[in-house]
Amino acid sequence: MDKVSLVIILLAALLIPLIMAKFKINSLPTAVMEIIVGIVIGPSVFNFVNTSDLISQLSTIGVIVLLFLSGLEIDFSLFKKRRTALTPLEQKNAVNTPKYSPVRLSVYAYSTIIVLSLLLAAAFKVSGLFSDFWLAAILFGTISLGIVIAALKEQELLSKAFGQTILLISVFGELVPMMGLTLYASVYGSNSQSLWLLLLILAVAALLLLRFKPFFRFYQNINKSTTQLDIRLAFFLIVTMVTVAESVGAENILGAFVAGIVLKLLNPSETTRERLDAIGYGFFIPIFFITTGVDLNLRTLLTSGKTLLLIPLFFLAYMVAKIGGYWVLKLRFKQANALAGTALTATTMTMVLAVLRVAKSMKTITSDQSGAFLLAALLTCVISPLIFNKFYSAEKEDLVKTAVHFIGANLSTVPVAQQLRKGWYDVSMYTNHPENYQTYHAQVPVTLMENFTAQDLQDHGVFDTDILVLGHIDAERNYELAKAAKAYGVRRIIVRFEDRNVLNEHEDELRELGVEVYNTPEANITLLRALIESPSTLLLLNDTENSIYEVRVLNHLYTDVQIKNLQFAQDITISQVIRNRKLIAPNGNTTIMYGDRLIFTGNKQTAAQIRQALATAN
């Protein structure tokens, strides 16, 4: 019977995503659907499945792997102090926003959640509806990081300030309750050890981090498909940290979460993370969520009048605890998005399951109360994503075109500027020659300046741009301005050199600074050679509809996908894939990996949009 129940659970885990895709059920997270299906196949409805020791053990492994992957999702680079938080262009365009960074907003927002959670817990205790003050405060302060990340990825927001802010609030909503749960279990648990022993978890984590720091620097050279050393290291970290956590009286989920953080700090490759996701979400985690639904016996829960009363009250408490974040998010984002973000942070499931599991083992909560907390959490996962998708729209700061400033208006730069203006670029051009201004200002925005000194350009905002093109005929002037622009903080600088002697003198210095250089005569020679060796090159160059593009793939929606399965595969032709500085001749079965550089041709109207989609960090 145990094996039959496991087969039914695995079959359900297989069919759920297929059915959701078939009927286009996008508003509910997969984890929520798995819990609902668990309720249906469990004692609540059809009673096809009953939990056994085997299924309970697999479920426990599932929650451990889930918390491990949650720790692996934390982006610690967001907490790093940057020398300048914004580029000069962002500083120029931003209005009253620089002081409200994602980190600061998230700290403010989660502080309000802590305060409101404590007040709500006190209200429940005073009213006699739920007497365990600390357990209620921990539960009300939880946020489901996995569901939040899934929603942000779907909207491609993880690279935006709004997405980073919501992500950080959710990280706090998982990390702080995790620490609170550990302290709660240490103080009130019967088998708990001294609190100071919890420091051993951090000590072991630090030791593992130092010991395996060089691991990912060399394992690629010895890794084989039959060894999978990175995956072996991941499970070694999980088992070690879980063992240490249980040994000092803490919960195994804390050890798993810390193990995920350790692996994250070791900087694993995207391939490693994808394989770990495949193992976790492909087998263990669905068993955990479905088993959670199976364990919910609604026939018993819904016959209790107190449970029926607690479900809506707990649901309101989950939502109200997060409502203070609305006024914090309004400091930087528009009202509709502040509401959408607040609703999304009200989703809570993962940590609720973990907290309830611990509380039931400590016998500090009844089955009716546990079921009410869980059903209320289930409601947040249904309603909150719907509110988020209804109200969110792109922020103005996310719709700014790429700024390109040209220094020098001539036959080399003006035609390029004219073509870029038709795309997603904001083009400005500057010249110090009155005759060139008279010739070109009607064709492209040109500003006439008396001098082209670095200070003059800085004063006129010429260096406040995403891309600076130094196309002046004077090579020495271009060289000096390139250094000044780099010192000012321009991210990308392209410099024209007509004189090869000047280029030879300064090329190495400029390349070390990250400046891109080109020499027009050499470019002409390369083009002529290409025309001789590949006559069809001329057709492509003269084609007004198609062009060549290069893009680095940063969007996880398009990684680990074969070229033939890309949704826009029929609209572009990928000629080269550059991976780890090596050229790959692709075919339809070639799998796109994170960080790949694609060289492709396509229609100028659609290719620019495809390029932007591939390059959107997600």
C-alpha cells in the first residue's frame, strides 16, 4: 500500500504541470496546486493516498531541499556597498529616488511587518483565540520566497529596482522567521540544548565556506558526467549542516537553509543551480507539497466551529501584517505597484509549513489550529498573486531608452545615429564645427559647442549617457576624452581612430580601461575581404530589413532551452554561440546556456525586441 500511495503521488506530480499548461492556469503557483491536489487525493475527498513512514521520510527530505534551495536564491550582491549606487545618467534622470535604494526600502518594509506581527499576535492572545504569542508572531511575519521569486521571474522583474526590493523583503520574510523559529524551539522545546550551541552552526558554516572556497575554481577541469562533483558537494553541505543543527537542538530546516547560503557564497555556476533545481523540484519538493495536502483532513477541520472562525481571522492577520509595506513602497514606486508589491509579500506557505511542522512536534499547537493556519496561508497564495498580476505595470524608470551620445557629426557618425533613433535608443550628437551643424542638424539632433574639452562636455551633460561614441576626426582628442569619460563613470565608450600610429600608442591603455576602439581603414579592409570571400555579405549589408545582432543571454526564461524550442526561433537565425570564449557552431538541438553570447540575424523590427528580451536579467 505504501508503494501504491507513492506511485499515485508521483503520478500527480507529473500530471499537475501538464494540466496547468494545457488549461493555461497561470494565476496559481504550482506548489499551491500540488497542495490542493493532495487534499483531493487524500482523506479529505477520495482517500486514495495515506501517508506512511516512507512517504513521511521523503516529505521531510523535500522540505529540507526546499529550504536549501531557498538559501541558494538569496542574492548577496544586493547587500554590498557600492562606491556609487547609480551611474551619472541614472543620477541625472532619477527624481527623489536615489536615497531609497532596494536595501533601505526592504529594511523599512520588513520592520513594519515585524511590528504589525507582534501587535496581531498580542491581539490574538488577549482575545483568547490563540494563546502562543511568539509562535503567532513568527507565523504572521513569514513570506513565501519561492512563490515571490516565481511571480517576479514571470514578469521579468528580478533585474529591476522594484523586483529587487520585493525580493529582499521576501528574503527577510524567510530569514527572520527562520531565526525566530530556531530561538523559539531552543527556549520552549523539551529536547533543546543551550542557546550558545547555536553558534556552532555558524562556525561550521564558516569553516565549510573557507574550506571549499577554491572548489568551483578548478572542479570544471576534472568534472565528469559520472562524478558530478558540484552536486556531491551540495548534498555533503546539506547533510553536514542538518546533522550539526539537529545535534545542537536546532531544527533541520535551519541547517538546510544555512547550507544553501554557504553554497551560494561559493559562487556555483548556473548549470549547477539548474541541476539542483531539477533534483529538488523534479522529485523531492512535489512529494512534500502533495503530502502536505494529504495530511490536511478537511472533513475533520471544517466540522470544528473554532477552526472555521480562525481561518478567515488568520488570513486577515497574514494580509494585515504586510500592509505597512504599502506606504514604504510608495516612497519610490507608483501607488498601483506599491499595492501589487504589498499583496505579493503577503503570500506565505513555505515557512508556515516548516513552522507548523516544528510546532506540532513540540506539541505547542493543536491539529485544528495548525490546519487553520495552513488553510489561511493557502488562501494568501491564491489571492495575493491575483492582486499582484492585476495591478502591476512597468515603472517609468524601467522604460527609459538606452542613451547614446555622439561626439563629432560627420559622414561616419550621422547615418548610424539616424538608424539608431528608429530603435530603442535616445540619440544626441555634439559638434564644434558650425558647418557640420548647418549640414546635419535637420537630420539628427545636433548640439553646437564652442569647445570639446572634458570639462565643457561634463558641464553640458554629454557624459551623462549609457554609451559614448567618440567619432571626432582628431584621434588625440578622442583619446583624452575617452580617459576623462571613463573617470567620470560612463559605462561604455567607443572610440574612433583614423591614425593607426596614434592607436598603436594608446590601444593597450584604453583596452585595459575597458574602452572599445576601432580603426576605420582596418574596418574597410576587413569588409572588403569579407566581400571577396563571402559575396553574400554585401546582400546582408545592403538589406534594409535585416541586420546582424549580438546579445548576451541573461534571461533565465531562455536558458537550458534548445534553439529549435525558442518561441521566436522562426524569426531569427543564430549563426554563432560564444560560450566561455569558445565559438560553437549551433544547430536546432544546441541548448542555450546562461551567459552565452548569441550572434544572429533577423528583421530589424522584431530582432531588437528579441535582443532586449534575451538580455533582460531575470
